[in-house]
Amino acid sequence: MEVFYQKVENIFTYVIQYLVLAVELVGVVVLVVTVIKAIIGLAKRDRKVKLDLAEGIALALQFKMGGELLRTVIVREWSELLILGAVILLRAALTVLIQWEIKLHKDDGKAVEESYLKKFFSGRKKAAAAEPENVQDADESGSSGGEAVAEIEADGENEDRQE
């Protein structure tokens, strides 16, 4: 009976080890694809590249944490468990920080978008002109100031040319 138990335990250990590798491999693939997309986004000057990169890193970290949690099933010694626990806590802290950054970035994007809509509906010509007093209005709305006005100017000029 003990021989059977040993064989089942060995099979279980191998299955878990391969599952850990598979889950962590998915995390690595997600990270590599995210970085490649970010590089392409930088080349195209995409404004969402920072947000997309942060979301991809957060997803990759979650897969890596899933692999670490699976690994806890086959840990046999306390020292291994403590190291694994420290790794999990570190990755969880990184995930929380990245999610916080994503939330801040999305909130900032909403403020810029609201500022743009406010300027757009108050008159297209006025948004294209964007005098210095508009910079103060954009700062009060919580957007990133000069960047929001520059985006409004660029979008307004492009729309005026298309008409």
C-alpha cells in the first residue's frame, strides 16, 4: 500500500510541476506580447501605450502568482513555504501598485476627455484657438494642463481642415 501511495504522490508532484510551468509560461508569453505591442505603440505614438503596458504586466503577474500558488501544493518544508510566501507577497504588492497606476491613468484620461468634450461643445473654433486662459480651465478640470490643450488644438485643427 505504501508503494502505491508513493507512486500516486510522485505522479501528483509531476502533474503539479508541469501545471506550474504551463501557467508561468502563459504569464511569460503575455508579458512578451505586451512588451512587443508597447514597442509598436511607441513607434506609432499611441497615447494608450502606458495603460496597455500596465494592464499586460498586471495580467502577466497574476499568471505568475497563480503558478506560485500551485507550487504551494507540493512544498514539503517550512523554509520553502516561507520563501514561496515572500515571493507571493511581493508579486501581490506589485500587482496592487500596477492596478493603482492603471486606475490613476484611466481617471486622468477621463478628465482629459471631459475637458475635451466641454471645449468641443462650447464651440469648435474656440477649442481650436485655445488661448492661455483655456490652459487654466484645463488645469482646474483635473487634466494634465498643457497636454490637454495641445490635444484639443490638434484635434480642432484637423477637424477644421476636413470641413
